[in-house]
Amino acid sequence: MRTIEQITSKGLPLRGNDIDTDRIIPARFLKCVTFEGLGEHAFEDDIEGVSKQGGTHPFREPKYKGAGILISNRNFGCGSSREHAPQALLRFGIKAIIAESYSEIFFGNCVSIGIPCFAASHEIAEEILTWAEKNPSEELSVSVKELKATLGKKSFELKLAEGPRGQFLDGSWNARNVLLLNKEKIENLAKTLPY
């Protein structure tokens, strides 16, 4: 099973509170049969809105191309429970998220596909956001094992509940693999059931 202990990548700063799943992946893209291709539509309406105002959304900013650690503020992933939102982020290239807080369902959906969602205080989130904005070509690391973010020589304390943290460290976040590894036990148990 694939464990997730540390992720190192460029940071993608996305400032704002209450960034909901409707913004992450607009409803018109939920008609897909698979999640493939969702990444190219992540934040599509926000991107268009910022573009109309003469700006560039962070998800289209060339300096953040290839960034795999998303940084945001409070209540990230709120709104509907659509699992398409974390799937779109994963397919965009996001491997971890640092934010002040998360919607519980969004958080759970991220765990089930291997995206650690670290919580940070407002002050720490702001400092990491500012660092990523000023250093778009630099990498930072987030450690599931040590619960910290490292930016150059500076480290910050992060939070991740023990249950999901343990799942990332032992690989059990991937429920399908857990089932496949226990196939024989499952088949033996099925034979003992009266139905």
C-alpha cells in the first residue's frame, strides 16, 4: 500500500475564506462518467471572472504551474458534498492542502483519494500564503509524520487528526487496496454467512 509521509512541491496560494466546492468545480462538469479531465476545469468560473477583470487566477498563473501544495484560508471546500471537487484538484496536480479549516465532507473525500489536508492557524496560513506569493519557484515540504511545513530554513506547526494521519502513514487511506489485500479473509468470511 502507498504511504504518504511527506510532500515537496511548489506552493499555489489561493487567498479567501469559504471557497466552496461549486467554485472548485462548477456543476456543469458533474455529468462526467469518470473523473478524468476534471482538473482542466478546476475553478473555471473563477478563472473567467478574474480574467474579465484583467487579472490572472492563481490556477492559470504561469509562475505557479506545476505547484502541488495548495494554500488557502478558512472553511475550504464548504458547500455541497460533491466528491468531484477533490478529484478535480487531484487531477489538476494538487497533492496536499494547507488551510485554516475545512468542510468535514470535503476533508473526508480528500483523505479517501490521498490528499492530506493540513490545518494551520490564521497567522501561519497567512505567512505561508505570503511566502508562496513571493517565492513562486521555490519548493516547500509538508510532513504527515512530523506535522510541519518547511519553507527554506523555517518550519511551521500543522495539524492533522490522528485517524487520517495514521491512514496516510500506513497506507490504509486507500480503501480499495485494503480490500484487495484482505481478499482471502473476505472470501472466507463470505462463505460463513447464511445468505
